[in-house]
Amino acid sequence: MSTRAHSGCGGATVPAGETGGRNALANGLYGGSIGHMGKEVTRRDFVAIAGAAAAGVAAGCATNPTTGRTQFMLVSEAQEVDLDRKAAPHQFSADYGPVQDPGLNSYVGEVGMKLAAVTHRPAMPYSFRVLNSVVVNGYTFPAGSVGLNRGLMVAMGSEAELAAVLGHELGHVNARHAAERMSKNMVAMAMVTGIALYVQKENSEYAALAAGLGGLGANALLCRYSRDDEREADALGMEYMSRAGYGPEGMVSLMDVFRNLHRSKPSAVDLLFSTHPMSDERYETACRLAAGEYAAARGRADSRDRYLDRIGGLLRIRGAIEEMQNAQALLMKKKPAEAEARLKSALRQAPDDYAGLLMMAKCCMAQNRADEAARYADRAKSVYPSEAHALQVSGFAKLSGGRFDAAMVEFEAYETKLPGNENTAFFLGRCLEGMGRRQECVAEYIRYRKQAPAGAYAGYVQNRLVEWGYLKPVSKGR
Ligand SMILES: [Zn+2]
């Protein structure tokens, strides 16, 4: 199937006489028989989306007032806010939560809000925090929930660079890049499988990663931006930072930080560059704009001392953060024993580091030492009781170690603290299955199927339900 027809504007044309009134997103695909996704359902959902696209407000082609560029847009502002609210807490949790340094979070929040006020969409519900992840990365959700990892914070050296990073992320929000990408994907996926299934699939990829031990967290849910998106976000970032009183040199030196990291520690910035493509061109563009369009704003204070003072808590454990970064790279290369040595060193320097403890738990899991993993996860729980990810990791470790009742307690607490991860139903079901409580197990497996018909554990659940006589085997081909 060609994607050309719907990769630009004019993609969502409605076949004559096929404007269905159903809302594919709300109704989902599981109204029919549990078991298979027939072609009828697929077509009906596509028709519903196409109908919504043709009839809906803010759907189809529109000129983006921020950029003046024509965009193919099926996602409304209210949907951007809704998606942001649902997805962001899971990503922030997987990135080990906000740093337990209220002063640092509020500092980044102040700089962020100063920039947000001068954007094209000042009324969006922006929020800013520093996250405990050591990966050099920063990102935003479509309505402006922004997270900057500790790894990025210690790589930067001034408030002007911080403003450049935040301005760039706000550029993505204001140009509506995530919503635009989603709109294109919605039509492409609706053509193939139906939109509800697409949404489920996105969710399940996220959840599988978050629940699993990949170590990277939930980044599958984050937008992969194109190079054009990056250029646009950089240009907007420059505009916003200069409106907010920062000099353009901040953007130049930020690009220089990234270029140097790319050369000296390429694995440290893999993720950053997978979500924000990077090239020398971006550095050169920043230099050109700083010397040209924004020359008048040059020479403003970069507030280096204030920045270094505010991140003092991070700089004091810089050695530990670097060891965690080394461990992260080794885990990605599937070298858990070597990663463990690095994490031991990190935890010697920062014994109560929530991210360090959880990374160690994952490292033990990767080496089939479930009980030890559970001990590290339980320590992580006690150092940061309000965060949910440690409960999930602890539950996973206990489940892997065959301690079904103990694991169940963790997963129940996790679901209470951070509802909305569909995999939790599966894991609760697995605990109940392990305890021999089949009726309750079946209820959880069916709940999981409903939430994630194409989820990572759908095959396992299907086999169990067939085996126990709750489902008929599905014949192939339909
Ligand atoms: Zn970007």
C-alpha cells in the first residue's frame, strides 16, 4: 500500500457514501468477538476516521500560524492536551521521575515559563522538570510537558544553553510537530489496520519497554522528528530565547556541546540524536543566525554562574552520573556484568541514587538474579516512595523469582500510583496464574486483551485462554 497518497495534504479524502458516524478512538476494536481483527472492522474504523477528518474542526489541511506552513492536521488542540496528560507521566516515571531537588526543578520551571510566555501558543499547559535519567536527552509532549534528563543538565554549562534547549522543545510544541506526525501516521495506519489498533500498538510498545528491562524506558512513544522539524524547532528556539532576553550565542554553544559529545562519547547521545536528528548543519545555521538576524541580541549575559550554582547538587555527584552513563551504554550493548561494575562504582559515590538503584536492579535481572534485583528495587522504593517505577521493577523481579503473592502486592500498588499501563493487567494475571487463582487470572487476562489487542503479551494470553476453554482457537486467514 502506498503511503504517498496520504503523506501530504489532501490525504484524508472520504470515499463517497462511506461517512460513518462511529468514533474509532472511543469505540475501539473489541466490540465484536474476542479473537481476531476482521477486515470489516478495519475498514469501518478507517471510514470513521476519514469521516471525522472530513467533517471535524481543525482537521485536514491548515496553515500553522506559528510557522506559516501548510500542515496536514487531524489532531485537535484538546487531543494534544489529552495525549500529553496520558503519556507524559509514564515517560517521566520510566525516566526515574523528577530529581528530588525542588530548587532545581523550580529553576528550570522559571526559565521555561519565561520562554513559554513569549511563544506563539502561550496558553498551552506547559510544565518543566529535570528527570533522574542519566541519558543525555530532553523532550516534550505535544501540549508542553517538558523533561530534561540529568545527563543533559550536566553536559550544559550556562543558563543561555538551557534556554536554547527549552526554546527548541517549545519550538516543537508550537510548530505542532508531534500532532502533525501523528496525523500522517493515523491515516497511514488507518489504511492498514484501523486507528484504534494503531493507538493500542503505540501504547503497548511503550508499556512493553517500560515494564521490560530495556533500560531506555518509554521512548517508543516519543516523536521521532525529521530534519526539517529540527530546523524549524531550532529557528523557533532562537526566536523565543532572544525574545526572553537571552543572546543567540547560547544556541551556538549548545550545538557545540552536542557536536563535541557526538565525537567524544557517541553512545551517550544516541538517544538524543534518534529523537532529534543532529548535524553540523545545525551548528552552522546557529552561527549564521547569531551573526546575522540576531546579531543585535549578542553579548547578553549567559548566566553561567547562576546555572552552575543551581545544578550544584548534580555536579557534586558528577562521577556517579558518568558511571551510570557508562553502565547504560554497556547495558545497551548487552554487557550486564561490565555494567554492574560501573553501577557498583556509581552507588559507592551516591548510595541512595534512585536511578542507580533501579539500573542495578535491571542489571541483576539481566543476569537472572531476581532476588537481588528485588532487593535493589525495594531500596529504590524506600529512597523515593512517591515514584511508581520502582514498584513496577520490584514486581517484575518478584514475579521472575516465582514470588507471585509478593509481586502482586507491588503491581497493585503500581497500578494505584500510576494507572493506565495496560501491561499491569497482564502482570496481575500472571501473578494470579502462578498462585492458581484461575478465575481471577482469566478476568485480568481478558482486561489486558481489551486494552491491548495487539500488545506484547497478546499471544501468551490468547494461548492460555484457548487452553482453558475460554476462547475458541482462531482459524488462520480471517
Ligand atoms: Zn528536536
